[in-house]
Amino acid sequence: MAGAKGSSAATLYLVAYNAASFAGWAYVLAQTAAHLAEHGGSLNGLFGRIGLPLIWVQTGAALEVVHALTGLVRSGAFTVLMQVYSRLLLVWGALYLFDYPEVRASYALVLMVVAWSVTECVRYSHYALTLLDINLSALVYLRYTLFYVLYPAGVSGELLELWAVLPHAAEIHPLLKPFLLANMAGYPPVLYSLYTHMIRQRRKILGGAGTAKAGAATKSKKKL
């Protein structure tokens, strides 16, 4: 999320939004880790523990499209929409609708949730602190480095979740399966677009000096 434009009220709102989003994702990540620690390889009950918080914190990200469209932040609305749309499809079109163990108690779910949660905890904390003019070079470095691993991991989990839904899609609507397949076919170009965008951003923010340039980048409030 780019720096806020305009009043201090807008900045305060964005700080509150990013802090709340960070708290939500940190809760989902902590609950996922706690379940794995308590139950080992058994994923039964995991969705019951994280399902609603996961759905609502991700749904809240739809506000970021509004932020971009209204000029509250400097993010490109289309880039934000691509990121938010696929996740809303997963949480509402897969996890919410289909109560099957291969969907709600799978390692694909764990892979997806962990990748999302770590990504968002870093992202939202970085944005909130940047708005407060707090510079943590290590956090900037993580923001523009972890995506190398987390983006492919998250996308792999998403595609596996959608694949698990396909045999049951006709229970909702006969056109849902082809709709999901069309969305799955769109993943490679979208991932390529987002991935290369982040690589360009990393070069711009960190350059060749790594964390040495992170502090200046943070203060300039540039981002994805």
C-alpha cells in the first residue's frame, strides 16, 4: 500500500486498517501453528479453528481496491484487484462452500494459509510503520525478498485447493466447474505479472545494496 494522499485523517485510517489487518493475519498464523503443534499431522478441525477469521480478514482486503480507486493510496487498482480477486475466490468459492476434508483439512490449505499469513504479516506491518515514519530495514528487506518463495508457495496451495473442489463443483452450479477451470488457466500469466512486478519493485527499493537502501526506500513510502 503506497503512502496516503491528503489529510492526517486518511493516514490515521490507513494505519488503523493496516494494524487491524496485521492482527487478523497474525491470529490466523498463530492458530494454524498452534493446531499443527497440538495435533501433529492431523488437520481435522483446522478449518473450524481458522475458517471464519481467515475468511473475514481476507474479505477485508477488498477495501484495498477501494483505496486504490479513490486515490487514497498510490497503488494501481488493477494490480490490487488481481491479488484480491483470486483470494476471495478461494475463501468464498472454495473454503466457504465446500465442506470436504480434501478442501478444508488438506496440506494444500496449510501451504496456502501459511504463505498468505506470513506475506500479509510482513506487508501490513511494513505499511503501518512506514505511514508512521518508522524505519525497520530488516522488515523492508523481508517485504521485498520473501515473495520469491511465498508467491509460488501460495499459488501452489491455491491451485491444489481449486483442484480439490472441482469434483464437487456441480453440486453448486453446472457452470461452476468450467468457471473454476478458467480461473485456474489464468493463474500462470497473473503470477508472472505479479512476480515480475515485485522483482522490479525489489530492484527499485533495494537496488544492489540490499538493506543499505531499505531505510531510504521506507521513508520515501514506495511500495507494490
